[in-house]
Amino acid sequence: MLFPKLRQPDDQEALRFGARALNYQELAEVAAAIAERVAGRERIAVWATNELETCAAVIGGLCAGVAVVPINPKVGERELAHILGDSRPELLLAAPGFQAPEGLGDVPVHEVDLSVRGGELPPEADEEAPALIVYTSGTTGPPKGVVLPRRAIRANLDALAEAWEWTARDVLVHALPLFHVHGLILGTLGPVRLGGAVHHLGRFSSAAIAAELAGPATMMFGVPTMYHRLAEDAERDPAIGEKVGQARLLVSGSAALPAVEHERIERLTGQRVVERYGMSETIMNCGVRADGDRRPGYVGRPFAGVELKLVDEQGEEITVSDDETVGEIWVRGSNLFSGYLNRPDATAAAFTDGWFRTGDVATRAPDGYIRIVGRKATDIIKSGGYKIGAGEIENCLLEHPAVAEVAVTGEPDPDLGERIVAWVVRAPGREVDEQELVDHVARLLTPHKRPREVRYLDALPRNEMGKVQKKALQHA
């Protein structure tokens, strides 16, 4: 059962967005009404704004046993067309006042009304039934739809609860977006599964986070960019650090939290941040336990139900735990996705003998702690908590008439983790300023995929086979 407390609800608060909230009795009734509305459909989409209606729509869809496709509300024209064409949702759920974007086409829209209540929730769906289809960027081409079954969500959330001593008594505060794994599965479905509460801030604010943690909230989930801003603000206002220090647990994910930020947060709050490591395809693979050693740069050991091994370039398992030998992370277990929607080729290519090849490379310490050291490929950029494919941005920029050649890389950034840099060779006789190219990407894709910097070159460095040498660019 995915949400046990919705089957026997009470008046304990479940979801809060500012002054608006639903308790478990109200959420069960709203979810039942939504489940009645979407019953019998194979897939629905949810316009995933940071609002109470988004959470209710997703939970109602899951209670109906329907696969839910969360959509980034800042999605660009082309990306939206791809997601809708690939997933073919039969209905899109959105908060009241939804303004349909150009690319929505003929997908019918239902605005969620929280005053509409239903009766009994439908019977629980099969464990292997698709629950969510989350679109994730690859190194090239458009995003792929990651099909996450109910089994993966249930098993992984229970493993996190055990590791982090997370119970119904906890109140989680965060300001993460609701269209990917971190904010939606961990940050929203997690508390509801456990019978606790989530307070969503709508948008990140250090002062608001601090006020929550000095009050009802016991846990915070965030990305490195948020912790960087929290530290910056606590430097200016020590009261923020004192309030954040009252938290039971601070968790960071979606990218590595730099050691300098670990040290700043500890100095300012007295708290050491817990890190974890996951992907859209696997939800969470490993993490530091609540009672574990919270050392910077390490993401702990595998969670319950997850098998993890390091593999060398010849495909052989690395058995030493010397914190020096680097291998690619392969995982298998109850946390894995079912496959990429409509892409049996990509699904088959991602697995070897039942093991999912993550593309991330790491070392293993003698105590089993995993330390992520980078990507097997150089084309995934982790910026502001998002995993972004460089190839998708390159393809977009090449459509601009003033761009003859382009390469996109990530560079260290104290705020974003990595910032996106576009290296552009202009077409003969054409001039184009940086802002025009930035706006071009933001319009066609999504604002967080826009380059933060554009650098112009006469030619891109290439090897004898004509492949762009991105490492040469990164050290230029």
C-alpha cells in the first residue's frame, strides 16, 4: 500500500503551502475525487507548479492507479511537444487559473478544485504498475521518460525512513520543484507515505527555512545551491544559523555539496549535513545515515534493498575498498525503474545482466562509504540541483542562424554547483550577442538550461577523428 494513512485518515496536517493546508482526512477526500475524475485512464499529466493542487493531483492520480507525468511549468515549446508526444496523456491536471501554453495542443485540461471531495479511495494498484513517468535529460537528444513503478517508490521511501529515522512525527520543510524525484517523491510523497507532514515554501528563502526549523519543522531537504545561499545569509544574520541549528536532520542532494559549504553550515548552525546519491532511474541509491559519519564528499553506503558495485573499464567488479580505485557505479534492486517509455533500445543499452549502469564513477572507502568523483561521460552538467544534458543545449544553439559550431560544458560555480558555458563559433559574417543566445535556449528548452556564459572562438578544438575535445575547452 503506497499511502496507508489515506486509508485511515485523521485530522493531522499532511500538506502545507503557506497559509493553505490539507489534513489527512481532507487529502483523502480530495484524492478520492481526483481518482474518480481520472479513473480508467492510462496516463495523465500534471502541470507541476509549487502549489497544493499539484500535490493533490499527483496523489489522486496515484490512488487511482494511473501513471502520472509531472511537467515542469517552465518547459520550453519543443520540450513540451516532445513530452506530450511521447507520453500521450489523456488529461492534464493543473491548479486553477492555468493558462495553456502554445504547445499543449488538444490535451484536455482539468483544473483541480480542492473543495470537491470524493468518497472511498479505489483499491490499491499492482506493485509493478507505473506510478510516475519522470523526464530526464540524456547526453544527447530529447529527454527520456523514466517509468517508475509503485514498487520502487514504496521500497525506496521505506529505506530512507529507516536510514534517516524518519517517522510520522517529522515535519519536512523544503522549496524544491515538484516535477522531479527530489521534490516530488522524497519531499512530498515521502512524508505522506509515512503519515507525517510537509511544509513547502513555494520558493526558497533562508529566513523562511529558518523560521520553520525553529518552529514545527524537524527536517530540511535541499540542493547545494540552497545550502550555499543559506550559509551566505547566515553569515550576515547569525539568527538564521541558530534557528537552522534546531533541525533534526539537514539533507543535501541532486549534486555534490562542496566541502567548504559543509564546513560553513557546521560552523554557522552546529549541524553537519547528510548527503545522499540518486538518479531519476533509481530514486535513491545510497546515503549517510542519521546516526552515521557525516563526512564531506561521501554519500554513505547503499540503502536497504539496493545492491551497488564498482566496475572497471573492462567490466570487471572492483573488490578493493581503498578509497582510491575508481570504477563506474552499477546498481540493482527494488529501487530501479521499469524502463524508458517507448525506448526498449535505450532501456536494453542501460543494463548489463540486470545491473543498471549509472555512468557515475566513484571510489569506495574501507568502511564502505562511496565517494562520487565524476561522470563517465563529460556531457552531464549538474547545475542548481538539475541534471542537464549538454548535447540538448548544443542542438538548440545550432538552430540559431548565427551559430556555426558550439560546444557546451560545465564549470565549477559556488552558487549553482556547475554553471553552463557555451563555446560558440559564429557563422561567417554573422554577429550575435550573448543575451540573444541565452534567451534562445531559455525559450526553446527551459530557463535553467540556459548558458550562464557564452564564449566566442574561431574554432573548436577537435581530435583527429573530428570529435570536440571538451577537456581542452574546460582548461582553456
